[in-house]
Amino acid sequence: MKECALLMTLSILCLCACQTKTDTPTVSYDIELIETKKITLPVDENTYYLSKSIFQFEEDNKEYLLFGNLEKRQHELLIYDIEKQNLHKRIPLEKEGPNGVPGIWGCIPFFDSKTFLVSQHNSGRMSIIDGEGNVVQKHNMRQSSDKTKRRGLWVDSRFGVSFFYTPSFIKDSIVYFSNGIFIQYKINQRLDREVWKTIPMFNSLNLKNGHIHTLPIKYPDIFEDDVKVPAGGGYEFTYDYNYKQERLVCSLTGYDSIMVTDDLKQVRWYNGKSRYLKSMRPKVYEADGFDWLREATENPAYHNIMYDKYRDVYYRIVELPYELKQNESAFDTPKGREFSIIIFDKDLNIIGETKFPGNKYLYKMSFVGRDGLYISENNEANPEFDEDKLVFACFKLEDINK
């Protein structure tokens, strides 16, 4: 997720002005993730094995996987049949003309393979396309208030994205998405904390009239007194939406707690601390230039949170401390990094945490399916790595006391 930092983007985790406290949740480690099987999906010479737009969905009682083939100048969507482990459909996308969708930053299915939402960072648009790649709607996302512009900030359409860790969600023809802020400042320049307390964390787009609104949830004030937040500091948030309970859950990259809101207005906080890490708050890096990026890459962080609708639990991925090797760049995803996954029940109580080796799985490519949590094995540090196929290990929940 350091790609956000390369754009000098700061997402500093969310706090609503109206907060409520919750009872102290319980913590146990009775549940573990146990690997049960693997699936292998074919790729051709034009398909790159990494994607940030990867989503499971169901249609006609069948289970599919959307794989956005959007890296390395590729420009298409692939639909895989998970049960048959084959390519079900290929949706080529045009870059020019009436159906042109250039510069796609992310995509997500509208619950099936008939409609997809895509965000385009070059043109500042969100578009809706059908299952054949035809553009159904286009929406201009370059809108911001005068107050925001005066502070040197504006809404950046690149963060109306649909990556697997920041999936846009839809209610009553309204799309909700994170409000990434592109900052007109030098890397690591300190900004007044009061500015961030006024900036909304989420926006909404009305698909019927194209109107964009901001939600009342604001960026947080979770730093120590007299600390100014640096531009491009690498602070981010991820989230997922529980349609069953209409609940938005956010994972804060540098913060133990997780944020929950059921009405997109008031928030409450739950313990989300990993047992493998010390207590964390966002850190202000003092390094100059891009040196802070190396430090930020090596430090532990909370990556993404996912809701499992089949088992009514949540997963929070934790990046454990790591030291970059001489041949590794801070701009790349560490290939041998260990990680863990915290498991929460439906009430956000911690019920388990499983630790994973760093030389096998690629936690930045994972999805929830009918049979369990799928994690990619396309890790270049994996001795069995093969870029000519997509391999996912499937994990189920198991009570270690039984």
C-alpha cells in the first residue's frame, strides 16, 4: 500500500466529531485459520499475476472472482469461475471513444457481472460499465468546496477507488467511497492538525443526479499534543462494509483500535490490537526526502480489514516488523514479510489471531469466498512461485479447543 505514499497522499485515519464509547470487548485466541485446499486459476502471457482489484461475487448460484488485469499496461477485466477454476469471461476495455475508460485506478462489480464501477485517475471520473465493456454512466469527480481549496487541498478522484482493501459500497443508488486527499505540499512538510480535523473521510456519489456529498466522519485527532501531521507520511486507512448489518468498519494503519459506524455519522471504537505488536499510534517520521518511506515500510502496520458474510466474522491483516534486504526497494511490496490475521466475531470481539510465514503467501491479494478466506501464494519469495498461474490457499476457521 505504499503506492499511496508515492502520490504524496496522506490518509490519516478517521474519527467522527460525535463519538460514543463501547463496553470493553472480550479477547480470546480459540479460533485459528487452517489451510484446507488450493485453487489454481490460469493466466496467459497478457495477464499480470498481481491485482489490487480482486473481488468475489455470486451470480445464478455460482461463485466468481473478478480479477482486474490493469497492471503493466493491461486494460481488461477477467471473470473466473471459482468452482471450475477456469476463465469464465474476458471483458476488454477501450481507452478512447464513447466507451473509453482510460487510466483505470480500481474497479468493483455491482453484485454481479452485469455492471462494474471503475475509477479513472487521469480523467477524474467514475464510470459504470456493463458486462461487455460499454460505458453506461460517467461522473465527474473533480469537485470540492471553496473552503477545501483555500487550504490547498481538493478531492482527488483517484481515491474513489475500488481496491480490495478500499471497496466502494452502494446503498439506494448512492456510492460511498473514501476521500483521499492530494496535498499540494512538499514531502514531509508539517501541516496544522486543525486542518485535518475538518476534512471528511468519506464522500458519496448519487448515481441518479451525479451529486457528490461529504459524510460527517472527519479525519482523526489521535496524535500527541503539539504534533503537526506531515504531508506524504504514509498514514492510510482501509475499510469494508457489512451489508447484513449496514455497518462500516475501518482499520487504521498505525492505530490499534478499529472504527465502526452504523449510520455513517456517529462512530465507536473497538480494541483491534495484535498480540504480536506493541501498542501503536501513528508515528511522525523525522527522516528527510524518501528516507521516511523506507522506515515506514519496515515498521509494523495494520493493513486491511475484511468482512466474511458467510461466517459473520471480520479479518484484520497485520504487517509484522520487517528489515528490507539490500536488493529490495521501499517502493516495492516486501516479498518475505511475516504477517498475522486477527479474527473478530460479529460483535467485534477478538476470537483469534493466526501468524503466517513471509515466504509463501501474498496477503495483499486475498478475498472471502463460500469455502473460506483465500490468500494468494503468488509471492516471489515462495519457492513454488509461478507467474503463469494464480494460486490461492483457502483457509477455514477452526476451534483449537475441540
